[in-house]
Amino acid sequence: MITLTDALIRLSLSFFFGAVLGFERQYHDKPAGFSTNTLICLGSTVFAIVSLLSAQYFGGDPARIAAQIVTGVGFLGAGSIIREGNKISGLTTAAGIWVVAAVGMATGYGEFAFAGFAVICVLILQIFLRRALNAFDSVKTFEYITVKCEPNMEVVTKVDNAIKNAGGTIIKKQFYKSDGKIVLKLVTDMSENSFKLIFRELVTDNQIISLDR
């Protein structure tokens, strides 16, 4: 039987779990931040408690109401997914919203240790593994880059300088004309971070038509 004290404890823990996960998202400037994650966690807990109370006083399946959270949060997460051309962003945010709702449900059902361990797992994934992956981005590897640009040798020189300034090394270079444009074929030694710097610098140049790996 759930008492008022039990419900308040569960709501307090839910607020704490949601706030912790939300703070991490807010700190990394993600769309679903502190308030969003906290509200989702609290809302899921409230629905879980109401579901239990409904079964307690009126009978029936205690998971009937709470089961709808999975569907509802799925729609909420889908709203954070954005597609721009071939790039899809927001998948991690959508998955995070779903996990926060699951943490709220577990808390509402009184599985505090289970919910707390899930929070720890999420933080490990979002913070420590992210740093580990960023470290790998600093490791140099061979990159094959193709640049299509206007027939202007100054642009070719600009590409060379951008690679060198970002810490990359051009191992092999060849270029030819195609449809009145210059196509550069480069074999380079650079890190993922270097490539991102080069891409950001060159993509704004109107004389560069495309840059592919």
C-alpha cells in the first residue's frame, strides 16, 4: 500500500534523478535540458504512482496507466529528431528522454536502487565515454579527401594551407579538371578534430563546391 509519505519520497527522488540527468544535458547545451528532463522524470513517476493507486483502490492492472508512458514519451522524443540533408541530429537527445522516463517509472514503482544505477550508467555514457571518444578524435589516421572547386589555383593553395594549419600533413596530391571545375584528390595524415576544423573553414568558401571523404 502506498502512503502519502511513500509518494512524496518517490517524487523527491524522481526530482533528484531528473535534475542530475538534466543538469548534464544543460551543461552540454543540448535541446532537452534541466527543466525538460526533470519534468519528464517527475511526470513518469506521477503516472506510475497514480497507476499503483488506481489498482490499490479500484483494482485492475497496476501497469495499465504507466504503460502509456512508453508510447507518449516516444512521440516526445521523436519531436527532437531533426534531419538536415543527409545528417540526422537529436537521436541521442530522443534516447535520453526515453531513459529519463524509464528512470521516473522505476522510481514511481519504488525501485530506487534500480533507478539510481540507471542514472549512473547514463552519466558514465554521456560524460566519461564522450571524453574517451574525443580523445580518439585526436589520433591521426590516413584520410582520403576529395575537394571540388572553381578553376582557381588560389583555392587549391587555400586548401593546402587549411590542412597544414589544422595540423594535418598532405602525403599525396593530384588534381584534374572535370566539367570546368578542379577536382583535388588528397591523401592526408590528420586527426578527426583536424578534419572538422578544415571542414568548418572551407565549407564557407563560395569557390569550393564540395568536400568529401
